[in-house]
Amino acid sequence: MNDVLTIEEIKSRYPSEWVLIGEPQLDEMSRLMAGKVLFHSSLRDDVYRKAVELHLPHFAVRYLGSLPENMALVL
């Protein structure tokens, strides 16, 4: 899992999973474009535990499944 993958490649390899992405590459609008998949799991807590364990300077976490229609996101 040391290859840099585009977000599309990551989505196709890890559908419906939480993914920890190291060395995230962002575009000018700060959208995630690519990075290295460091860990993936169906459980969000597992991914956050791994991020804490690795002490990463920069990382992204993404859920690659579809969200329920009645779900609200707060940023």
C-alpha cells in the first residue's frame, strides 16, 4: 500500500470502507486528489486508532460508501 493512488482509484479499490490516506495531495480548492492508502476498515474507529498509532504529520480520512439520505453532516 505504498503507491500513490488517485481518489478514484482508492474509491474503486475500497468501496464502502473508511480509508486512512497518507501524504494527501490536494488541488487548489483543497479537495483530496490522491495519496497513499495506509489503512482501511469498515469501522471508522479502527481507522482513527491507526492514525493516532502512526503519528502522521498530514493525513486524510474518507468514508467511500454512500451516506443515508436522512443523514446530516456538520463541518
